[in-house]
Amino acid sequence: MRPQIWIGDVVRALEVARSEDEQIEVLRVLGFTTAAGTFVDDDEPDPAPPPQIDPPSEDGGRAPHRPDHDPTDPEPDPDEEPADPSTTLAELPLLRPLRTETTGPVPDPIERLAPPTNERTVRPHLPLLVPHWTSAIIRAALTQPVDEGPIDIDALIEMLARGRPVIQLPRRPVRTLRYGVQVLVDRGSCMQPFRRDQNHLVAQIRSVVGRELVDVGYFSDAPQRGTGPGSRWTRTDYTAPTGGQRILLLSDLGLGGPPYVHGRSTPEEWEEFIALVTRAGCQPVALTPYPPTRWPFWMTALLPLVSWDRTTTTGQISARMP
């Protein structure tokens, strides 16, 4: 590149020059012209060389153009054999390595996914009730009071003070499971999300009460529509048990599910069911997976309700049981 000389410097220098020769000399000194007076611009690329025209051949045509061919080079002998490339490479000097390093297998930068299989991964079940409280909650909901405890001294003194004959010693009530329990499991569409919890709780009830004292029946939406020990084809008309058993309902009593679900149970059906089991001397209780804020008045007035949730405690059940 030429020095940092601006066009303004050239103009001022040309104004001082007195003749055309001096102007050419000034331009040459400042680097804008050559000795012959031609203008030079370093930023422009060099002009392309003129195209080479091949000389005519002996037969009148033009010989093929070879860009790398030098006219002064001797013509190659057609009978001479070409040089062996391996011999040429053998004559080259070899470089001496500075050090040698061993490399292990290159890790795959992409973590490959496991191949698909037909196996189903079952996630661990988290029951609705707290596992450490489940046994106590089952006992609080299913036991029945009987007058078979210690002698009630206060009641005995009151009888003597009133001058009543003591035919039988009064005793304090205790709760027992010896009458057994009937568990009615709702398999309707509204309770489908809680089917795994139903199976888990039925197994827990059998372990606490005893398998021979637990009668399990399955129904859809309402027991009067058919109740049986298994699938739909085993279900028949519902019959209330005898002997004053506790009846536990694992149902939402028609409270859950979509607003326009087909076949939802009605309050009239549940009123009919409660009247049927009450006449048989049984005490029903319902375990529902919805909080008390969603319970309608007719439901709380019909039978004792227990919230089937992690917040459920034995104290809440004792307060609702008769």
C-alpha cells in the first residue's frame, strides 16, 4: 500500500506546480503515477493476461491448449515408461515422530434409548389412606359397640339409688369385629380412577378383620342393579345380610364423574338401599374419595360418611360414627 497521502494533498501540490512536467513529477513522487505518467491504483486487481492462442497444427487445425505446458520443455517420449510413484515416495525423507499416544474407545456423545419391549412398567402404588394409619382407620369404621366391657360402676350406683332391682350388671361398651363386615365395591365408570385403591383396601380389610369374616360384593353405580362376588355375569339381586353386620360402601354415591354420565345412581336409589339394610339390622357406612365440602345434605343425612383421603384420621371417623 502507498503512504497515507490524501487526494487533497495531491490537489494542493498540483496547484503549486508551474508546468505539466512538474505536475507529472509531483504525481510520481506522491505515488499516483509511474515514470511514464500512467495512473496507478493499488486497490485494483492486476489486469488478466491476454488469452493464449494455440499455434496451428501441421494438418491445419489448432493444437489442444495445455495451460501448464512450457514451450521450452522437451516433448515427452511416447516410448518411455512413466515413473513409478512408489519409487518417488521412497526417495522422500521421513519425519521422525516426537511421541506416540494411545487412545481408548471414543465415547458416544448421544445417549441411546433402550430398545422397546412388550413389558409394562408398573409404578408403585400410593394408597389414598396413610399406610401407618390404615389399620386403625379400618377398625374405627368397622367395629360395632357391644356391652361386654368392665362393670359400669356409675350406672350400678344410679340403679341402686333409684331402688331398681339389679337383674343384670351394667357393663361399659367395647367395640368388636366379630360380627363381620360386608364390603360393597362400586365398579361403575365414575369410580374407575379409584379401582386400584379399592383392591388395595379390600386386601387391607381382610388382613385386619379376617378373611372368613369379610364378604365382598361388586356392583355398578347402585347395589340394587345387581351385586355379586366378581364379574357382571355373577351379579344378582341384592340381599341384605343378617346378624347385624357392618356394611362398608366403597363408592362416590353418584357424586363423581362427568356431569352427563350415563347410568349415574340417584339419591332415590340410595334412600331405598339404606332403608333395606336398616330393616335387616345392619349399620351402613360409606367411604367416598371426595372431601366433605362436596357432600350434599341428603347424603350426610342418609348415612355416616368418611372421607377417603390422606387427611382422614381415626378421630374424624369416631366423630361421625353412631
